[in-house]
Amino acid sequence: MSKKILVLGAGSWGTAIANVLSKKNHKVYLWARDKNLSKYINTNKINRKYYKNFKLSKNLKSIIGNFRANDYHYIFYILPAHAFENFCSEYLKNQKINNLIVCSKGIAENGEFVSTIITKKLNCKNYHFLSGPSFADEVIYGKPTALSLSSQKINKNIGNIFKDTNIRIYYSEDLKTLEFLGIIKNIYAIGAGVIDAESLGQNARAAYITRCIAEIKSMLKLLNFNTNMIYSLGGVGDLILSCSSSKSRNYKFGYNFVTKNTMLTNFKTIEGLNSCLNIKKNKKIKINKLPIINSIIKIINGSQPKKEIKTLLNRKFRKE
């Protein structure tokens, strides 16, 4: 049966997800902030900002402004995580939401998990996190992609709306674990960009990713999250992709931050950067237990990369 779906965010990823779902003859609505972009999408079936040479599905329609959340079976949030609380206050407050699927990988501006804001401030029947190794351009051009869908209770109905598309869904009930993995993998991707900017070589990058996995696992244990989720698509899968390709916005930011002395104010949509700036506000996440992330945050705040790399390398040798 055809579903009515709202995708919040007409960026590259939001457009890709909306287009994939609209091919299934679902009624898909792509919410945009930019009135002119929304109008252009409806008139020409092209998102001229992100995919100027790609024709979108005829079943996709763009909308702007206020909307009735209860009109939709599924709502996908694909705007920046740090903007989630303000978006909720402006558009979702006092509305009944059937299913909210969060696709953003970051932390709120006040340091809270997005899931915490949902439970505190929204009337949401069910919420979920969708994450995994996925570049938007590959998704929209039909290349195979596998993602983790984590819910409070497994909901195969959401998986079914992706059936017969190029996206394959794997289910999980470790919702907070998947959310946390999405937050920190973007920070590690910035670090990978720094490593390549410093021309430290592929040995260093491979060792770096390996130790990131170990660091993540230790923090999952401290937070009483499922440590086995590190091996999921939203764990190792997303981490490897984000740390190994210049197509990753977070990797690219880390690289340019070192090579071009990039100004932070020009990169408000980089989730890893926002997580670096806000993660210390979260009292549950012990930054002092995460030496790699701690060093990346110091680099963002002005410390020299060579100094931080030397500090990490000079730590006492330990058992693996």
C-alpha cells in the first residue's frame, strides 16, 4: 500500500532518500527552507543546487513552511542534528508524529542526544535512527547501499518502504548505540582528513582507523551500550567510508582545515565540526577517556596537528 512520506531537508541526502522512496509510487514530499528551490524542484523535477543534471521522480513534490505531521505515515529528519531542537520548536511542537526517522549524525547544540530531545519535547509514537555507509550521490544514482535501522522496537514496515530499491535495510533495537556511533564517526573522519593533510601515509591511516574502533568500543562499554554494534553498518561500515574518501564532507573539512587554514564559520553544516564544538556539553560522554577525539577537538580549537599527533604517538605502549 502506498504511504505518505515527508522528508525534511532538500540537501543532497534528503533529496536522494526522497527520490528513492518516490520511485516506489509512495507520495513523497520534500520539505525545503528555500522557497525558490522548492518551486524549481516542482517545476523542473531537478534540485539545481545539488543534482543539476539529475531528473527527479515525477512522484516527488516539494513543500515549504508549516505542515501537519499527523498527515504522514513516516517523517524523515535529514537536516543538521544541531538544528533539531530549534526545528522542533518551530514546526513540530504540539503535533502528533506517527514515525520519525532521524538520518542526521550529530549532537544537538546543547550537547544532548537528539533522542533525548525527542522524548522530552515531542509527541512521537515511534522514533528511529537510520545510519550506515552511504554517499548521497551514489544512492540517488541507484548504486547498492546497506543501512542500519535502529528502533525502540523493530518496525519492519519502515523497511518495507525501501523494498525493491537500491537500499537494503538491516534492523536493530540498539537505538541509542547507533545514534552515538553516528555522532562520533564524523569527528574521527575529520581526524582522518588531518592525517592525510599531514601526509602521514596509508600505514598511519589504517592504524588510526583501527585505534578509533578500539576507542569507540571502550566508550560504548562505559555508556552501557551494545559493544557489538561497533561491527554494524552504522559502526565500522560508516567509519571506514567516512575516514577513507575525499567524498566525505567531514574528511574533506579536516583536510582543508590543515592545508587551507579553513575558517570554522564557513562550515556550519559539517556535522563532525558541530559535534566537536558541542560534545563536551554532554555530561555522559567522558572526553578524557577518548584521547583521539580529545586531540581532534584540540586541533579544531587551534592546537597544531603535529603536536597532537606526537602526543598520541608518545603515549605509553599498551596491550592490544
